[in-house]
Amino acid sequence: MDDVKTDVDSGITPNKGIALGYDSASQTGIIIPDTNSASSNLAFWTYDSTSTGWAERARITSGGDLLVGTQTSAGYKFRVWDG
């Protein structure tokens, strides 16, 4: 990950939020939590004007788990089956 460049690398004190970057080793654009914390989650929110307003709908945890419709892991693994 030494080839990953974001605004965090610029020496500017980062704000909490997200950063857009680029991993030149894999030639991949990235979205990361913009924080110096050891572990960070990335949450996706949407707005529903008919019920809850702004609310978290999905999350990628620092451990790589994808949570949809919940903020806690149920212990199940997501599998895609083509059959």
C-alpha cells in the first residue's frame, strides 16, 4: 500500500470524513475513511423522506465485513452462487 496516495499524505491535518485516492500499484481508485485511527468503518447513508430521514443503510467494517441493514454482524458469511 506504499503506492496509495490521498490527501492524508499531504501533511495537512486530516478532517474526519472520506478521502479519494489512487493505488498506483494496482491502478485502482480508492475511497477510504479519512482518519488516523487504527481501525475505521466506512458507512453508506441514504435519505428517506417518508420515514427515517438520514440513516445508515450499509457498512464496511475495518475487518472487511459488509453489513447491510444492520450495524452489528450476525456472524453469517455472504456467498454468491451462480446456479
